[in-house]
Amino acid sequence: MKTIVKPSEGWSLAALLLAGIIIGLSPIFVRLSDIGPISTAFWRVTLALLPLLVWRAAEDRKEQANQQPRSLREVLALVTPGAMLAGDLLTWHISIHITSVANATLLANLAPIFVVLGGWLLFGNTVSRTFLAGLALAVAGVAVLNLGVASGGAGDLRGDAIAVVAAMFYGGYVLSLSRLRSRYSTLTTLLWSTGSAAVCLLPFALVFEPSIWPLTAYAWAIVIALAWICHIGGQGLIIYALAVLPASFSSLTLLIQPVVAAFVAWLLLNETISAFQALGGVVVIAGILVARRG
């Protein structure tokens, strides 16, 4: 079996930060989509399969053979991130259409709490006090951001609750991915998780939405951008970084997403950013830096 070459820590951190910025754009595309939130989620992962399959076809056959699962247990390990991703996209896309973009993104990115809890409960992971201080600071920043949005009258309790459920799924996604990267390449992990997410989302789209087909060039452009820029670009960079960086720190660094989403929502969707939100963004970034030291 070929050994997976791991990237350097510096490049991994840069990739993770870029992933957070790219994925921070995804709720804007979801809000602008002409089709339902579940159908948008389905096309987001389904269209992403096309370039991934082309990439796989270009790989050396020996390399492809080395990356195949060899047991039912390995197959289940590869599809678990996809099931978690499907749950995350399903709940998050719905919350974006019910509450504000900022609220949905902020609450969905409480995933670090569930990553740390899940790692502790399931795998016996430990974290330093410095990391916990950074985590607390970052979560406090998210809370300040959320208070800033709420003070302006934006948001909806139902949508906010659904976004918290999305955070639970996203935490499971990051944890399950981190268990795979020592065995499988970025391409293999991304291909299996994307394909299994598409399979999980399809029945929900067929049952709960009147039509899953984008009917205009604009509608197709939105879901293609979600698939090729946000999913392949963003998720691919996350998987690349998880080869080196721990899941708990990685999920914390991705809290930069709500900062990006809030800014772009203000720019394109006229969702206001208050002084509380600006302060919260600064606190989030400070928490990331403190946790990085831990």
C-alpha cells in the first residue's frame, strides 16, 4: 500500500483558512438559488461528482487500486462522512431560507463544540487548556455576532434551532473525515463522501420538494458554483488540511466562515452588520489565534 504524503503544517493551515473563506460564500449561493433548499443541496454534491470522476479517471490504475476499500468496515468508514455531510447540508440549507444568512452560518459553525465533545466521548481525545480558552473565546465571538444580528430584528427561532442541528452533523463530518486521512487520499475521501451525500439527499429532495430540476441558466449557474467552487474547492481543502491538523483545531479555524458570510450578505443581500457583529468577528479571529497556540 502506498504511503500518503502529508502536506506541511503551514500549507495545511493556509488551505484551511482559504477553505473557510470559500465555504463562507455558500450560504449566499443557497439564498440566491431558484430551486428549493434540499434540491440545491442535492445538486451541490451531485454536480461536484463530475470533475471528481474525471480526476479519478486520470489517476494511475495502480494508485486507484491502492485507494479502494478492502472490507465492509472500510466502506462504512468512507460513506459515514457523506451521511454526516448530507445531514449538515439538508438542515443548513433549510435554515438559510428560514432565518438570516448570518444567523444560519453562525449557529451552524458551533460545530467545534460538538467536535471536541465527540472526540472526547468517542475517541478519548484530549485538548490543552490553551485550546479550550481559544475555543471559549471563539464561541463567545460567535455569540456576540449573533446578538448583533438579533438586535436588528433578523433571524427566526425555528431556523436558528435547525442551524444548531446542522452544527451537530458538521461536527460528525469533520470527526469522521479526520479518521480517514491517514489511509486515503484527498480525492478518494472526497469522492466517496460526495457520492454518498448525493445518495442520501436525493430521496428527501424527491419527497419534500415539488421539482428538483433547475429550469434556467441562472439556476444552473448557482448550483454549479456551489458544487465546483464551494464543495470541491472548500471541502477538498479541508480534507487536504486534515492530513496534518487535528479535527478540533480545524473546526475552530473554520469559524471564519460566518465572518465571511456576514460581510458578503451585507454587501449583496443588504443584511446589516452592526458594531456588535464587527466586534464578534474580531473576537472569533482572536480565539482562532489563541487556540492555534494550544
